[in-house]
Amino acid sequence: MHSDHVLNSMCFRIASILVVGIGLTFAPSDSLAQLPDGLTKSRWAMDDPIYSEKYEDGASKLDLPGKIKQAADARFVEGMYGLYGAAGISALGGDGDAMGTLEAGATGYWTSYFTNRFGLIAAVNSQDSYIGGETGLRLQTPTRLAPFVGLGLFAGYAESEELADNDQIDNDDDGRIDEWGEEKTRFDGVLAAIYPEAGIHFWWTPRVRLSAYARQMITTEGRDSDTVYFGGTIGVFSR
């Protein structure tokens, strides 16, 4: 089926977009190879110079509030920046089929509680495909386990598959013209969406952050095309 060929092609394009982000995510380094810090220790981010200077002595064994503060404090992330890879699923498609999406981008902490990001997204299902970019802002708590809310914008172009078994063209390049069920790719124009979102971050280490979130996609295609999007992210940060 031609649609399978297009789907495979789109998957290859998606994978290409993520090479840099995912490659850096899984590159060998001390901060990536280790298990989560601080699950049994309150001073979880001693690998970071700012955090380690602040908690060099640490709270005493009987100082429970001090222990909790050390375990939760992530204010040292201010000024950090990084690359991320993301994946998600949405019903954002012309026929309502669930769409799988992959994203790669860059993000940074303006303050310990305020971030912005820019990313490239590819999305595909059995009928539609989208390539575009997104940007957004998030407010979060400056803690290791950090709930957040945000607002973002997606813009891109859309393609879909339609029947082409009567156009006198070999659309699928198989040497046969207008065989039954032959399809062609159609440019569907520009798509844009604005979305509020909510989610949670968890700092796996002082440099690696895991995230999960949900977005309400409000699209230019009308309210019938609005959908909820669920995604997850892994980001690698430095100063």
C-alpha cells in the first residue's frame, strides 16, 4: 500500500529530526549513567557546584525540616540550558486517528521557576502527517519534583493521503498506473494550534530531567479538530 510507504518515509523523517537531541540524551557521561541521586539521601544534587556549596555541611540528622528542604530544593537550575527529546500521542488528524509525535528541541531556565523552549515536531498516522515547530513558556515550582503549567504554540504544514486510481499517474512508482487503491500525497495547507498545558518534572540527576504532561490543543481547523495531547520528555542540561 502506498500509505504504508508514506508512513515509513515519515517515520524516517521523524527519526532524523531526533538524532541530535536523543543522541545527546543517551551520550555517555557520569550524570547520565548513574541512578537517581538522593532517593535515600536528602542532599541529592551534590554534583552541582551551586547546590553543593549551599549544602556542604548539610542538615543534622534530627533536623527534619532541613532534610526536607535539601531533598526538595532545585533552585540551583537557574541559568541552565539543555536539549530535549519528546514523544507523545494525540488525535490530531483529519480522520480522528490517533497521531504519534516525536520532537527535539532546546530549552532553558530564565529563573529557577520559569522556562522557555523551541522544538521541531513530526507527527503521523495512517492518513495525515505534520511537520512543524513549537514554542512555549512554563511556570513551575523550583523543586526536584516540580508541577508546572504552561502555554505554547504549534505551527506547521499538513499532508494527507487520498485515492488516485483514476489520474493516469503512477503515484506509488511501482510500474503500474491507476491500480485499484492507489493513493497520492496531498498538501493540506498550514495548521496552527495554541495550547495550555499542565504536567510534572522530575530531576533524575542534577543534569537529567524527566517530564510528563497533557495539552489541550486548540487548532485553526475548528473546535471539532481540538484534541488532548499526552507527552513525555527527557532533557539533558548544563550551564
